[in-house]
Amino acid sequence: MRSYALKHHSRMRLRLSVRLVDICVYLIYITTLYWIVLGTRDDLAFYSTKSVEDIIVNSNIFREITSGEQFISYMSEVLIPALHQKKLYNHDAIKEAGVTAVYDTRLLGVVRLRQLRVKNGSCSVALKMSELHSRCGTEFSLSNEDTKNYSISWSPFDENLFRVTRGSVAWLYRTAWDSGTLP
């Protein structure tokens, strides 16, 4: 009986030592993984992202856009120059493509704008306000996204009049999946 207890005890010690070795190897693996992942992280990445946001989104011009003309002005005077810098800070020409206005970030692909529309009638206008505004739109969500096709100038889509040209395709609805973007 004593030999059985001794064998059982030695088997338990062996199992325990195997488990302890497994735990140690796992801890070494996790420590190495954290070291690799966090060691290659740039400490200034937040500041780089913040400076790009400040140039493109947080500018006063962006907040004051209320018309198509102002949007076109913003695109040509702020967004495109910020994304495609032509000269360095010392006025030397930039030879590589994709250098942004921050100089420490580069574009990895093309910039794509996707307009999301809200269904007409997705909210109701108060009776007293109906004389001033006949329609309204609520904030965007996937449930009230307008997925209709339109012709140029947002007129109703007529398939008989539709000709595929470079400009006309832009008015057709595409899902986020089709355009390779996020909703």
C-alpha cells in the first residue's frame, strides 16, 4: 500500500513540474510578445495623428462648411494640400509621393470620400416649423441610410437615360463593402 502511495505521489509531482514548466514557457512567450509589440510602438504616434486631425478636421474652415462651394474650397485649399505636400519646410521639392503636411506621415493608399445620405422623411418636422422647413433629416445610422440611385444633381434615377461615364457612376449607390470603406 505504501508503494502505491509513493508512486501516486511521484506521479503527482511529475505532473506538477510539467505544469510549472508549461506556465513558465507561457509567461516567457507572453513577455516576449509584449516586448516585441510594445517595443516597436512609436511613442510620438499620438502626436502625429493629432497633428493630422488638427490640419484636416479640426480647422475652423471645416467646421464652417455649409454649402457646396465652401466644401469645394475646403477640398482644394485645405485637404488636398495637406495630403499631398509639394515642398519641404525649407522650400525644397519633395520627390516622393504621398508625403503629408506633417512631413512624418505618408499616405499608404488613395483617399476616398463616400457620401452617406439619410432617407427623406426619417424624422418629422414640428407643425409650427413646417412653414419654414418642409423636410428634415435625422443623424445617420445604418437603419435610415438612403440606398437609392440618383442622377446628376440628385434628381431621381432614370435607367433609360443613364449612360456610363466617369462622372455618372459617382451618383450610383455603393455599399461600404463595394467601395472598400467603413460605414
